[in-house]
Amino acid sequence: AMPTPEIYTCAPLHIPMHVVHGKKAGPRLLVCATLYGDEVNGIDIVDRLLSLTSLKSLHGTLLCIPVMNVYGLINHSRYLPDGKDLAESFPGSQEGSFAARLAHLFSTEVVDHMTHCLNIRSGFLHTYKLPQIYYHPEDTIAKNMAEAFGTSIIRPSHDKTGFFYSESGKPRLPTLIYEGGEANRSDEYTIKLGLRGIVRVMRQLEMIRIKPKVQGSPTTSHVAKNKFWIRAPLSGLMHQIKKVGKYAEKGEKLATITDPFGSTKRYDVTAPVGGIISAINTHPHVYEGQGIIELAELEKIPEPAFVEIPPVQPDIVSY
């Protein structure tokens, strides 16, 4: 476990880590989760990863941190005790804020000693994310890792959140961000897909040897050139029509917003462009201007024009 700054009662706090050393030399892969305290899927993914029998023949080193933000997990909060965002505090500083000091500790004591990284994330509260992968567009190693991982959507991103940036303004090492599911909820589909993806990446890095059938069936990945939220034109109750993961044509109806008091007021939400529904608000009560459906525009329109996923995605609760 890595010691961290104490809480205000002066009680010591540690961040548990699991280190698996292979018998032969190889890459040093960091798999970390719960960068925000309300993310839970990564905890299950790490637990299942560490129980794999294939790790007995590991080449290299696997370092797993199931909970990076122990403070947030304890307090049921996304953020640290000082109210700051750990994900946006890298590379950090020894003399900075509480968040900056913790980020500096991670950077120097953990990240700088690894060769590859996989950061597991979840959607926000009341926001279900279709499992997807992000990587820095200038990193060809990370791009290859993303293609090996296998999710419906992969997206090059310049966002700094969760990439563990260095002083030079780029990720400290080839990094993937796997995001799926919803905050404070355990999503079995996201967990299984995440575990399978990590195994595929480890196989590509020649850290483990597994039979092809263990990897699961191939996943058709689509590169997203842009993602944006469709906002509610008025307040009311949202009724989902098109599910997460489906491809929507331009002008296709995605949801309907109605008046909760029974008037005839009704508004159909349509897709302004063609794309995959990559995230959706899971709470039926919406306010005018609120982001309700995230649409991912693709570099290439899929054939056929939809993405098949298991029927485990949450439906919006309607009255």
C-alpha cells in the first residue's frame, strides 16, 4: 500500500496496490480505477483480473490499483477532501494543494515506473456511458492498444482528464481510458467487456498467452471524430426511444419529452446528424438545456447502420 496525506483527524490513510511480477521480463502495465470516488465498475474489473490463472505465466509486471481516490470512496464523493478533482490535478506538485500533492505522489511513485497504463472510468451520476476507449491522438502505441481492447467506440482525445499528463503537456506514458456504465452502479456488461479488453491488451503486449477463444468474439470498433450532447429543448419527462449503442440516422426520433401534469405538450428529440448514441441521461426528469443524449459522429458510417450490444442497457424510467 502507498501512504498518502492524512485526513483531518490525523489518521493515516493508504492506497492498496497489487503487484504481480512475472518470471520473465516484459512491459510494466498499470491498471487503475476509481479516480473518482463514485466509480465502482473498475473495482470489480481489477478483482476479476487478479484472479485470472493466466497471470501465473505473466511476462513483465502488472500493477493494479482498484481505488485511487480512497478519500472519495469513503465519503461517497467524486472529489478529494479539498473539493478538487484528482483527475485534473496531474502532474501535480509537492508544494501545491491537497489534490496536487496526491497527483505528484502518483506521478513520481507509480506512473513514472510503468511502461503502459489503462485507466478505468465510469459515467457521471444518472449518466450511462456506452463502454468506450479514449487515447491520445499522437500516441501510436496507445492507438494500437485501443484497437486491441475492442469496444464499439474508440476516440482520439486531447482531453487531459485521466491521462496523467506530464509537465511537457502530454501523457507520461501510453495510456488508455476505458469508460463505461454509470456512477454508483455496478454494470455487468461494462465489467465483462472491460476485463476482456484488458486481457486482449496484455496479449498484444505479449504479457500473457491465451487461446483465441478466451478473448471472446470480435468487436467491431468505430472511430468517433466528434461527440456532443443533445440538450433538452424544454423541461418535463423524458421517454427513451432509441437505446444506447444504436446507430441513429439524421432526423431519427431518439426520445420524447412530455408534460408530467398530463397536458398535450410533447416534443420529439431527433438526431441532428447521424451517429451512435454513446451516452444517455438515466433520470426521467429533465430540465430545459440539460444534456440528455450524447451522440458520437463516426469517421465512417457502419454497415449495417447500427451497433449490436446485449440487452442489458438501462431504460429510462417512464410514467
